[in-house]
Amino acid sequence: MLLARSLRAAAAAALRPAPRPAPRRPLSSACPRAPLPPPAAAPALARSLWQLGGGAGRTALLRPRRGSAGGVSCGCGGLHTEGDKAFAQFLTDEIQEEKKIQKHKSLPKISGGWELEVHGTEAKLVRKIAGEKITVTFNINNSIPPSAEEDTQEQQKPDEQEPELTSTPNFVVEVIKDDTKQTLVLDCHFPEDEIGHEGEEESDIFTIREVSFQPTGEADWKDTNYTLNTDSLDWALYDHLMDFLADRGVDNTFADELVELSTALEHQEYIKFLEDLKSFVKCQ
């Protein structure tokens, strides 16, 4: 009985038609389904580091400091980079070239019995004559005219040797008499062009700019003492002042030798500066 019922149920299921699938919604529906957003890209490494650090030091992570790459240490605790190495090599070559063209290995002397005292960039020439002491002081800092380099670049030809730089410092002449408490001070300088009077065969290569009296023996001069400016000075008085200096050995010959001395001292100090700079860069 049960077997016959099962066979009839199976036969009825086989004869029953298969159910139709439910129709799918067309793509042109009034409520289209929004497309899914693409997966987010992984953040860059530098930015990830900045985010993990809370934003602090962003500049250091994204833009490393200039010159920090390739830094090495020699054990002194200082920083030494490839740029420092190239800089030191450049200074080595520059020092060698400057020594090749160095005209005076030792400072030249001034004729006329002048004694030379040098303290760094400052030089003092001293001469004693007939109860008077004459001192000439100058400093080689900023003593090369600014236009010298510009003129050199404009006038120099490709195959022409570079002209020598000349140091023309301002200098101060002090005349001290044994029986007075005052010192006559004359401030002199080298003008860009030689100046002189019409009809003269030889012009003066230096000029007097100011004249004043200062207390003898005092290091600091007083601004309250009267200072004579020679720009509006009578030519006769100016000529007498120039003759006064010439009688004491401060003339054109002296000025030429002073320029040669100053140029040698300036070049000597320049080479010493390059050597000190090289030692500083190499940390020696």
C-alpha cells in the first residue's frame, strides 16, 4: 500500500511542469543601483610615516635637510659631507695657485729708515728724525677697490693673463714733536684717479682728506677737536701740507712702496685665511 502511494507521487511530480523564474529588473529602471566605490589606494610611505607620527616633523620626513645625505664622522663629533670634501679639495687647489702667483714670500721693506710693526691686518710704520716721531698706520681690510674685479672681467681677453690686484688702503700719518702735547694727524687716501694741478709734471698719487690735532699718548681721539676737511681748502694751504709730509718722507715714492707693502700683506693674509678655512672644513 505504501509502495504504491510513493510510486504515484513520484509519477505526478515528474509530470508537473517546472516553475518559471521570476523576471529580473531591467537596467533602465527608474531607481538604478549605485555602483560600488573602488577600493581605496594604500597611502604613500612618507605620508604614512607623517600620519603615524601625529603630523610632527613632516618637513623632515618629506624633504630631508640639504647636505644631510652622505654625512660621515671622523670621530670628532662634527659633520663631514661629500660637499665638505669637495670644498676642502677646492681650497687645496686654490691655495696652491695663490702661492704660485705670490710675488713676495716675505713683506717688502720701506726705504728711508721706516720700521715696520704688523698686528694681523694692521700695519704701522715708524720713523724718528730730528726730535720728531712720524707714524703711518693702515689696515688692509677692504683695501682692494670694488671696481678692480669688475674692470678685470670686462677688459680681460680669453687668452690674457689676469692682472694683479692692488691694495690701496687709507692711511693715517701722525707727527709727534718731543716738546708738545699735541699730535698732528693727517688722514690720507688713494683716489681712484691721480689728481693734481694743471701744469704740474708729476701729480700726487695720494691726497690728504682731513687734518686735526689730537692729544699725544691717548689711544682714543676726541671728536670734540676741530677737524679740517680739505675739500674746501685753499690750494696754497693744501700744497704746504703736502710739502710738510714730503719733508718727513711721506711722498709719492713712499706711497708707491706702501701700496706694494699693503698688497703683499693683503695677499699673505688671504692665503692664511684660505688655509684656516680649509682646516676648519676638514676639522683638523
